[in-house]
Amino acid sequence: MSLKVEMEMKAMLVIKYVNGQNSAEKIYQKAAEFVANQQLEVPDFEDYVQITEVTLGGVF
């Protein structure tokens, strides 16, 4: 099993997104971490970022 798959299985929240021409994903161990980062002056995801898939606890 790859490290990426293991991390996704352990992760609480996985967000896949498209920013311009680039596809990427952000992994959070806790949903609270995502909420805290979105409240920063420069959040992880600006309003223009297109979210393509969200997995919470391994469930789409």
C-alpha cells in the first residue's frame, strides 16, 4: 500500500480541487484543522478555487 493511500485512510478530511490549470489535494487529520485554516487572513481555499471532491472519514 502506498504512503498516499495510507495517509488518506487515516485522514479525517481529504479535499481535491482545481486552481486554474492545476489539480491538487489537501489532507487534514481533523475537520477542525480545516475550519481553523479557513478563518485565517489567507485561507487554504479562496472563493475562486473549484472543489472537485471531498472525502470525510473515507466516505464521499
